[in-house]
Amino acid sequence: MTGASLAERRAVAGWAFPRWLETRTLVVILLAVGLLIQTGRHVEVDRMVRLTGDALMAAAGLDVDSQVARGVEKIAGSLFPLQVAKRTDISRIEGFDRTELPLLAHIETVAHQVERMNPETLTMEAHTETVEFLVEPVGYLIHVAAKLVETLEIALWGTVIAIVMSAPLAFFSASNLTLNRYTYMIARALVSGLRAVPELVSALFLVMAYGFGPIAGVLALAIYSAGFLGKFFAEDIENSDVKPQEALRAIGANKLKVLCHAILPDVMPQYIAYALYVLDRNVRTATVIGIVGAGGIGQELKGRFDMFNYSHVGTILVAIFVMVFVIDQLAARLRRRYL
């Protein structure tokens, strides 16, 4: 056997080269490529590639007129410098007390020219007006930080409520634990229904029901996340090790005891991983659903964008990036330590 060829050794071992390039496989690949080409035309993938190529060439210093490069340059110019301080017209502050200013704050007086019509001569005349502002050097950063904390709270409570909702759904939608096929079908339909509506859409309706604020955000995240967790929790229950379950059933244990003493110890690491992932995802999503009035930093982002305060928008985007980065690092450490 030492002098046998590779083909002879493979034949003796019963090995055969995998035949994945069969006629049927080639037909499927060609159909998939044709479908991608056809749908790519509908969503203008060819135009996207062309515009992106022009932008890369313009960034490389080549003399190419790029719509994308001009747009990016305009956006960057409007977002920076970032807004850090907070300026508030004193006349709009109810009950303002000059003797008790916020920490590091000061009063700034700004003079500007306005034109008013003289009722006697019916001509426009220039007048000098002074406006006093309360300037807080890091006031807007503090405001954004408070909104970020609210966003984290929305994500946390949305995840907690989702876990509570998904527990019974997972029990009844697992084929090896459900009571009968009717409860199985109903539970599976509920899980699919909860996942069918995106958070942004459900947040729109919940804002109409509960009004603007974090309640709509918490419920929107909880509804979708419950469907997501319910599906994966049920699948882990169905795929759990059957030997401990059979041992408990042999001594007369009911389904609840089998779940508590055989299934949960086996699937708990996966459940913790799913919960951490959903929390991480909900933090990101909570920044988006705030755009429709569901609280958090997204609501502040939408308001500043509508008022064309792009320097404020830049500050918010940087703050969101920092928050997401920190959450990612914490979640990664928790997974490495406990899973």
C-alpha cells in the first residue's frame, strides 16, 4: 500500500470526489445569477457601482466629477464642527434667576441689527437690539447623554419584556413540549406574527395609541424581540439532548419538570447568548424608532434634522457610534466570560 497511487488509496478507503458540479446544480446556479441580474436592474445596482467607482476615482485625486463625492463633502461640511455648547435665549426661560446659573454656564449678550418701519415716515429704519443667551459650554453634550441613557433604558426594558413574553411561546411552540397540535399551531402563528411587523411600523401605531415617548419604543422592541426569541428558544428546546429527558420521563416526571431539570440546563448558554444579542440589537434599533416619536436619541435626531441643525446631528451621530461601540465591547466580554 505504500507504493499505491492516490486514486487506489482513495478507492480502498471508499472515498469519492464530491460531485457538486452536476447538471442540476449548474442549472440552479445559472437561474440564481439570472435572477440577480434581473433584480439588480430594478434596484439600479449598475448605477450604484458606476457612481461608487466615480467617487473612489475622485477620492484618489483623478479629475472625475462625482455626484457622490460632492454629496459626501457637503454632508461632512454641514455636520462639523460638532455642537457641544447649549445656547438658550433667556427670554424663553421661565422663571430665570441670574444668581443661580448652571455649572460652568455664563450669560452672553449679542447685538444685531433689525429693520423696522417708522409709522410716521413709513420708511424702514435700522435699529440695534440686544439678546441675552444662557451659554452652557457642555450643555448639549449633557442633553445628548441623557437621551442616550433613555435609549439604553428603552432597549433594556424592551428586551426584558420580550424574554418574559417569549418563555410561554417557546414552551407551547416546541413540538416535544406542547400540549397538542392545536396549541402548537397557535403558538407558532403568534411567534411568526410578532416577527412579521418591523419595529418601526409597530412604533408608528403605538405612538398613535400611547402618544410620543418611550412607552411606544419599549413595546415596539418587545413585540418584535418576543417573536425572535420565541422562535429560537423553541428550536433549541426541540434540538436539546433527549437522553436526560427520557430518563426523567422514565421515572414519571411531567413536562414542566423535564423542562426545568433536563432541557433548561442544556440550552441555558444559548439562551443567554440570544438575550445578549437581542439587547445589543435593541440598542441599535432604539435609536431608529425614536425617529417616529418613540423616545430616546432618535427623537432628538429627527427634531434637529428637521430644523436643519446639522452640527447637532453630527454630535448625535458620534454619540450613537460611541454608545454602540462600548455596548459591543461589553457584550463581547460577557460572552467570553460566561459562555
